[in-house]
Amino acid sequence: MIGQLHSVVIDAPDAYALARFYADLLGMEVSKGSPGDDWVVVTGQGYRLAFQQAPDLRPPDWPDPERPQQFHLDVRVADVDAAEPEVLALGARKLPGGGGDFRVYADPAGHPFCLVWDAA
């Protein structure tokens, strides 16, 4: 092994706002940074996400291959029908697509993510 993963870093037009979204979504906390900062870190449950200010971000346009998703996070939930309204209330929007065990959303900056569960 050469190294260990330290952070997943996500570009955002407002680093703090997107960090706050993911902190609320994942039950984590903003551990470094405040509104207006160029670098904000969210930690909890043994994980670390970092958010980097990118004012000219051109977000993905799911499922358009001209502006691909680049990466996405899968967020496991126990009950997707209960989780969906909470995610939408945080500022996410539902995207087309999905399957028997996942639904696709965009975070407030436009990055796709999925709610996943163990479908029967």
C-alpha cells in the first residue's frame, strides 16, 4: 500500500452550503470552515468529505453524456420513501433514472447522488 484515502473532495460554487447539505444528509458535522471559506471539511462516522470553492463550476447534467456525472455518492437508507422527502427538503432534486434498489438525485450544486437500499 502506498497511502490511505484521506478525503473525497467535491467542488462547489458555495463550499460551505454544500458541506452543510451533506452534513445534514449523512448525520455528520462541519469540522472545519465557515460560510465564505474556500475549503470546508465534514467529518463523522470515520469518514471525511471536503468541499472546495469553485465559483465557475459547470455541474453535471444527468444523464447527458456531454456533461457527465464525474463521480457520485451512494447513500444507504433503511426506507427510501421516508428518506426522499427529507432529502428534497434539504435542497436536493430528483433526477431521472433509478432502479429496483436506488433512486437518483442532485445535490444543491448539481452533483448526482443515489439513495440506495436493499430491495427485495
